Amino acid sequence: MATKPTTLMTANEAASVTGVPLRQVHRIIDAGLLGAAVKRRNNARLLAPRGLVGLRLAHDTADALTLQGGEQSWQRRSDRHDSR
């Protein structure tokens, strides 16, 4: 049984498809958040399609993962729980 070839896309293409700014795409890749979904060929960063969801998720949750953002998120959850 033959396997389907994986279509890889550049960081620029991934930014366009996901709506994540290119600078943030590079920062997420540098942080290692996409793991094996990132390949390097001829000094280019290439992403497998499975990495697009992780890319968008990392971008959308970035503020919640920072110390200040995490504290604010925790406070919102705590306030909701206290109001019950």
C-alpha cells in the first residue's frame, strides 16, 4: 500500500492559511511548540498540515500561557466559581 506524500508549506504559507502573523509563526516554531510538524530543508522552515492546528492554538492561547495572562485567566475562573 503506497503512502500519500505529505504536502509541506513554508512559514509564510502557514501564516496565510491560519491567520497567524508571520513573526508569531517563527516565534512559535523557535519555541519548539510544533515538534515534529516542522521540517527544515535548504534553510527553509516547512510545516506539515498537522502543525497548522497547533500553530493556531499556540497563537490563540499565548496570552493565557504567560504569567500575567495565566493569573488573569485563573482570576476569571475563580470569580465564576465564587458566583455560583
